[in-house]
Amino acid sequence: MLVSDSGGLVEEASVLKRPIAVARRSTERPEVLGTFAELIAAGPAIGERVNTWLDDLGALHERLREIPSPYGDGQASARCVAEVRRAAAQAG
């Protein structure tokens, strides 16, 4: 579980299948609101949300594991390396 004010970290949280409380009033990554991310303005609401998540973190992780990340599966670099190796092998 993460708490951050970083818009970019929202992407990584979805690939890692972890919930993130975003301490902001808006996000550049609305695709994950309601699934991996929740906007929470600064203040006591952050602690309340985090405590709710901690009370049943295992079940939350299970639920998130089934939701695909809108940003991919985190394997782009492995696919690129495989393709470079394949192309190099063909070139001889």
C-alpha cells in the first residue's frame, strides 16, 4: 500500500497491483481512480483510508490482482530485449 502526492507513482502502483492513496485534489492518471488509486485531500481522511485498507489488506490485494493495469503489464523492457536478441540472431 502506498501514500503519495506523486502522479507518476500512480502508474507504478497499478502495475504492482497495490492500492495508493493520492494526497492531492486531482490526478493526471484518472484511469485508475476507483480501482488502484483514491484521491484524498490532505488531513485526517488519509489516515482513515489507510487504516481501512490495512484492516483487510490481503483481500484488497486479491481484488486488485485481478484488475489489469491500464498502463501495461510491466514487461515492456523484457519484450524489447527479446526482440533485439531475435533480430540480432537473424542478422547473423
